[in-house]
Amino acid sequence: MHYDVALAWQSLPTLLAGTATTFIVLLPVLVLGLALSIPIALARLKPGAGGIAAAAYIGFFRGVPSLVLLYLIYSGLPQFSVIRDTVLWALFSNAYVCAWLGLTLTHSGYMAEIVRGGLAAVPAGTIEAASALGLTPRQTLWRLRLPMAARYVLRAYQNELLIMIKSTSAVSAITIVDLTAAANTVFDYTYDPFTPLVTAAAIYWSIINVMRLAFNMADRRLNRHLVRH
């Protein structure tokens, strides 16, 4: 077993195409998951039926493996006539839609708990001061609580984002040719599992570390007032 540099170079366009597909899957998931997590986190902070429902949502989608959820959506839902025999089939027959939906549900479950923790960390005195200055609850949320929570949860969000990048490899199980599937395709044609998989791992490693450096820069910028000179 050895690393074939010539094969790695020859297969690089295929792997980069798979990388592009990985981002096509990832980016909508990050946006939709974050947007969905905010109202769930707000509901989680309140007592009553809404808080219980939000807690159940978070507990369920944090507990179900992404791969199982993708299989259930892609292969399970079409078994129901309400999906198979209606206009919904146009959506659920599309592997990308199923991938976006499955990963968004998983991501939103984790993000809702992260956002909830960030909102809970905002000092009560700060919220009271905003109310005393005449800010409405909506203004306090968008201008004060969420920006402050973003600073508190940045590291936790970094960890979730990095995990989600690697979790996108699960979409290869529902026919999407992402980076992992592209590496397996090269393996199928060349019977060399080592070279394409190591190259794919190097690409994942590069993406992860670029993201990590970006978060480090953002952390220094958001918390620059805490730096001692």
C-alpha cells in the first residue's frame, strides 16, 4: 500500500467536484438550521407546552443519527401515499432536498440548544437596563440578546459547524456524489482505496482548518475588549 501521487493528481478534478457538492449541501443547511434554531431556542426558554415541545424537538433530533434520518426521509417517506401520490413527490424524490431537510433538522436540534445557552447567559441586569431605556422585547432580542449570545456561543458553534462539515459525508448514502462518494468512485475505477481516501481526508482537513482559523479571527474580533494590553 502506497500513496500514488500521479493518481491523486489525476483524480483531483473529481474530488474537487465532490467538494463543491459538499458545499452545495452544507451551506443551505447552515442557514436554515440557524434560522430554525432561534425560535426553538426562544420557546425552550419559556415554561409551558411550547417549552416542552421545543425540548422534545431538541432531544429527538440530537438523538437520531444523521444517516438514519437521511434514510428515513429519502427511502421511508416515499412509502406513504400522501408523499408518493401527491405533488410532494417532486420534492422528496430529489436527493438534495432530502439531504437539506435531514441535515437541517439535525443541525437545528444542536443549534437550538447552543443558542438557548447563549441567550440564557445574557445577564438579567442587561435586559432590565434595555427595558428601562424603552427598548421593546423585539428590539432587545435582535439588538442586544442575540448579538451578545453570538459572542458567548461562538466556540460551541465552531464545534458544531466542524462536525456538520464531516457529517455531510452521510449524504453519499442517498446517491449524492459528495467528496466522500467521489473518493469511493475513484476507488471503484482504480482498485486503489488508499490514494483517493487519503486525498479526500486531506481536503476535509484543509477545509476544517480554514474554518477553524476563521473562527479564531472572529473570536479575537468579537472579544477584543477582553484582551489585556
